[in-house]
Amino acid sequence: STRKQLTIAGVDYPTDSWTNVPRAILSNYGRKLHISQHHPLAITRQLIESRFVGFKNHNNLPGVVTVDQNFDSLGFAPDHPGRSKTDTYYVNESTLLRTHTTAHERDIFRDNQSDGWTLAADVYRRDAVDRSHYPIFHQMEGALTWHRPNFSSRDACLDAIKDSLRKLPKHDLAVEDPNPPFHPDHNPLQEKYHSPEEAEAVGAHLKRSLEDVVVTIFTEADKALASAGQASSTEQEPLKVRWVEAFFPHTSPSWELEVWWRGDWLEVLGCGVIDQPLLIRANQPDRIGWAFGIGLERIAMLLFGIPDIRLFWSKDERFLRQFRAADPYKRFQPFSKHPAAPRDVAFWLPASAQGPVVADTPASNSSAPSPAGGQRTETVKAGVEPVFHENDLMEVVRMIAGDAVEDVKLIDDFTHPKNQRRSLCYRVEYRSLERTLTAEEVNAMHEQVCSELVGRFNVEIR
Ligand code: PHE
């Protein structure tokens, strides 16, 4: 159904060929979980904010932004894959649901109300279906800049940065950081604007500040949990964190912080030295500083032991009441787990789709895709619109099953040796967090999924 207008939070937007925001997204738009009292995302936000004393907190910015705010103002290349319709929800050609809190950086720098600020908000991305991905999640952005009015004040500014570095709280966790400070191709020193000493001091301040956040909230949690006789938030293992090199258009150099959890490194945030042209576009050529973006769900899942990202959206009292205690640190006690109902769907792609089929490999069963989380960086051949994109299938399943789907993964990808036709098979894991689904219900949903796939993508069910 094509709608001439899309109404979001009482505002009408004209639609066009870019419009791809589904109704299910709009029904959750504006819930503002990150500022709902006693919600685990709000608790997590406050714990992080409390580590940035004196920062101004912006927590109520609407999620509909312009393409300019979300991408252009940040220096995203015109062909950056993050801009594609398969990754991003467009209201129309010039308006979208922000894909990251960075969308507000330029405007906040331009207002220049405080040297340090944080901003928490809901963000929207078309993505896989599994227990750690949901098309709406929350990020907290943070930034700190120092004033460096002209070239001759460079030494004074460097001293100020080093001085604030000395004043940061100390921790005794050994953090792996094998990266050289700069990487000539993808993480260069911004040599036109920064001296190596400045960039290194800013980077050191950034890393220490974020290590402090993670170390403090996880050790505080463990102390509180131990005294309440509960298991540690890191699940018996000592906290382990490391820095890895990352890449963002709006920072250089850039890093990600990963936390060791259940036998795997989990990315929890991205950060870096702010791209100076961005500050110049924000009318702040005389400032230098750092910025970060944290995935709030990831931190909250670790901190409270929340096993499924859908729970954050639950209106079930059995979930919500667990976070009303005075002590913010509490392990979530899962309520009964209802049985999973797996169903497979195998289909032949239409002959025309033999070429560019884009699945965000290594498919949805990878726990890796970014939470903080880097926009997809692999490139899609310019000008070639894929005929079938995995995210489109994900959305069909979400549209039909809503929160009754837990996971969708590619389990077979086969090309017929004779006619070269390609067949894909996905396993859809239906499971409600709130009740047991009947076989009839699951079958009805699955049949609808199959017929939508046929109707939309012209596939042939096997
Ligand atoms: N905007 C980045 C993302 O969502 C995270 C980030 C924020 C990285 C600020 C660096 C600085 O992928």
C-alpha cells in the first residue's frame, strides 16, 4: 500500500520512492525507554552519565532527522553503504529515522553550550533478527572539546588536555591496546589540523574516560551483586576489555572498545578524535576534542543479564517490576522460557536475481554486527540495486510475527550446477517471551511469511 503521507508523532511527511518505514516501527516510535523511570535502559544511561561530571545531558531529541544531519554533516561519502535503503529507514528522500546519535553532533557543537555533553536517544536500523538485534535500539553519544583559539595557543591547549588527563580517576585494570596511535591509510593523524602530541593526548583522555565508565559500572555492579549473594555481572570471569582499531567518517583516529563475554569479544562502543572539518562545519574551528557512541542495550544486557533484546520493549510487569528496587544493580531473573518453534523456508530466487544478492554476511547468526555500532562498510556495487536483500526478508518476518520471532538465519545457500539458479533456505525461530505459541498460530504466521516472500520478491518456494 502506498501512502501519500506518513504521520510520525503528529507531524505529516510527504512520501516518495525512498519511503520504507514500516508501521511496526512507527508503533514503537516515541516510547523513550531511555528516559522511562526505572527502565533498565534509563538506569544504564544514568550510570554512564554519572561518570561524566559537568557534562550537559541532551536526552529528548526527536528521531526524525535530515539526510544532511545523519550523513552529510558528518562527512559520509555519497556512496557510503550506510545510506542505502536496505540499511536505513527513510521517511522520504531527504528525511530519515536517525541511524545513530551522531546525527546531532554538528548541531550541538554549533550551539556550543558546554565543553562536554552526552546525548541518549533511540536509533533505527534495518538489520538481522536475533537475540541481540532489534530495528530500534538506543545509543549514548558523548563529546568533550577544548578551546584552542589560534596557533600560538597550541601549547597552552596541550597542557590543558594533559592536565585533565592527570585528573581522571585511576583504575587498575590491564587494558589491551596493541594499536599504534595512527594508521596512515584508514586512521591518519589529521595533520592539517592536529599535532601528533595533541591527537595522542586527546586519544589518551578519551580512552581513559571510557575505561573508567566500563570499569566503574561493572565493578560497582559486582560489589553490589556479591553483597546480595548474586552472581557477578561478568558471570564469574574477571572483567576483560580491549581496544581495537575502528573506522568512522566523523573521527580519526578511531577505536572500538570490546568486552569479553561468554567466550567472545563484544563491541560496546565506537569513538575517536573528532574530524576537524566537522567542527569547522559546526562553526567551531577553534575547538579540538573527542566523541564516542555507546550501545545502551549491549551494556544493559551485560549489566543485568538480560538475555533477549526484545525484553526491553516488554510491557510485562514480570519484567518491569524487577528494576524498581532502590539498588540499580540487580540480575534479571528470567521468567519461564516458552518453547521455540522453528520453521524453515526454502526458495529459488527469480532468474533475474542471480547476480547481486546481498546478505549481510556472515549472515544473521553472527553475533558480531555492530551495536554501537559501525554502519555497514562493505560496498555494494554502485548503481546495482540488489534484487533481494536479506534485510528485506527480515522485515517481512518482523511485520508478520512482530515480537514473536526470536531469530532468523540463513542455513543453506545453494546454486544449481546445471541451470545456475540459486536457492536459499532460512530457519525462522518463532518464540514469544510472554506465552506459549500454538502450532496453529506458528503455522499461520509461517504460511503468511512464505506468501509475502512470493508476492514481494517473486521467489519460488521449494
Ligand atoms: N556513530 C558511530 C556508530 O553508530 C559511533 C561513534 C560515535 C563513533 C562517535 C565515533 C564517535 O557507528
